[in-house]
Amino acid sequence: MNKESKTEAINEWNIQLARKREQLYYQQQEIARLEQEKQQLQMRITDLQSEISEIESLFSGRNNEQLDQESILKRETRERLQNQLSVERGLRTELHMKEEDADNLLKELKRQYRSVTNALRDEEIKKARIDSDLDYRITKLSEEYQLTFEAAKMDYPLTVEPSEAKRMIKSFQRAIDEMGNVNTGAIEEFERVNERYVFLDTQRSDLDEARTNLLKVISEMDEEMVKRFNETFVKIQQEFRDVFPQLFGGGHAELKLTDPEDLLNTGVEIVAQPPGKKLQQLSLLSGGERALTAIALLFAILRVRPVPFCVLDEVEAALDEVNVHRFAVYLKKFSKETQFIVITHRNGTMEEADVLYGVIMQESGVSRVVSVRLAENNEPIQIG
């Protein structure tokens, strides 16, 4: 039973209760009236009985003739009074019966009144429970489904089975609960975050574009580096093959790539075969052979990429005298294209130099720099 039906039922009970109360009032009035008539009849009977007693006492002590006449009169009067008394008693009996009927009716009305009152109290209790349940359901409807009572009464056709609809509602409810409480500042927060997002997204797009361009440039550079490295490596390898025999007075040397398929990450190995020895890796050669091989590679690089100026710091220190002489002769020949400054203490190298610079100490604690130009004369030239 819905709220409207309960309200209508309670209103109907109130109308019936008012009618019962009205009937009870009229019955109470009727009982009071009958009670008054009963008292009046009782007083009338008492008066008649007193009157009969007076008449009997009046006729006592008279003579026979008078007694006969008075007896007749008395008898007639007694009969009249007895008839009247019978009538009054009948009326009293009738009034008594009406009083009993009125009492019974009053009791019935009181019983019905109690019944209606109890029923009304029960209905009011039911109504209070229904109101409480309805308030609970309306609150639950608003909190869980965000619907008003009027909106919930509308007809929503289901496109799925009721059990599936209930399952979906529970699933949606769990999702809503997981979302947490509503943030009243979400709109302003969204606008701020969205503005930040648009800015960052623009930056990201710019970075992606820059990254793409950079990767393109890197790819182009990698291709150019691979191309140039390969060209340069081939040239240096060719020059190395030519310089090595000149420095060693024979023999053979090669440059090899550790990973020819990946020129950007490959390593370079040197294999050399000095005169009278077998071909082997650089690490297996003696110290002097390794140094002279490295010098040969340096000259091969300089032949591919000439430079105007070069400084060598005791590169031939590990060489024997024969190889020092070969180094100095080759260096002398190479100095036509590149100017060398060589830091050395080997005589063979100094003999092939154009100008020597040295530090002397003629006096204790006083150093002086002097130079000798060997190409022109052997006279020392004082520098400072």
C-alpha cells in the first residue's frame, strides 16, 4: 500500500470515528432522558401508593352503611388507582427495558469506539512506519540513484532482464563509490588542469616534432658518418699499408674492423707483420714494434688528413737506433707538408731536425733557452 492509499484509509477511519462519537452522544442524551422519566415514574408510583394508604386509613372507623358506600367508592378508587398503577408499572418496565437497551447500545458503541480507536492507532503506527520507510527509500533513491520521488514514478522501459539490470546497477554503484566524494571545485580544477594539459600537450607536440626532426638529422648524420668513416678508413688503410714497410724496411700491416656491419660501433684492430716475422695482432708485438706501428698509423692518418702543425712527445723513445733513424728520415721527408715540433732525447731524431731548442744552465739557478738552426749553420742562436 502506497502513501496515498494509507492517507485515504486514515481519513476514512477518522470519518467513521466521528460518526460513532456522534451516535454515542445521542445515545447518552437518550439514556439521560429515560433516566429522568424513570425517576418521574418512580415518584408517581410512590405518590399513588401514598394516596392508596390515605384512602384506606380514611375509611377505617366508619359505620357499616358508610363503610359500604365508602367501600364501594374505595373499591372503585382502588381499582382505578391499581389500573393506573399497573399502567405506571408497565411504563416503568418499558422504560427499564429501554434503559437496558440503551445501556447495551451504549456498551456496543463504546466497544465499537474502542475498536475504531485501536484500529486508528494501529493505522497511525502503520502510517508512521510507512512514512519512515518512505523517507528512507526517498533518501536512498536520492543518494544512490540521484532521482526524485516524482522522477522515480515515471515509466522507464527495461531493455534487459530485471536480474541483469540489478547487476548493472550494483556495478555502476560500485564504480560511483570508487569515484569518491564529489569535489565541488572540480570545474575550476578541471579548467586549470585542462589549461595546463593543453599547454603541455602543445609542448609535447613540439617536442615530438623536434624529436622527429632530430632523429631525422641524427639518421642523416649517421649515414654521413658511416659514409665518411668508410671512405676515410679505406684511405687510411691504404696509406698504412704504404707507410708501414717504409718505416720497418719491409713487412706488411693491415687495419681490420671488428664489426663491418655496424660501422658506427665497430672497433679497429691492427695486425702487423714486421720483416722476418709472421702476421700477428698488435698486442703480440714487442714494445718497439708496437711504438713504430703506432707511428706508422699516425703518419698514415696525416697523409689522409694533412695538418699544418703537429707536436710529437717522445714517440720514438722505445725504438732502437736503426728504427729511430728510419723514423727521423721519414719525419724529415714528411715535414715538407707539416711543421713538427718533436720533444725527444734521441740523437737520431735530433740529427734530422732543422732547428734544435734546448735549455742550458751556465750559472747555478739560472736557466737559458738556446736554439741551433742546423739547416743553415751550426752556430748556436740565443733565444733567452
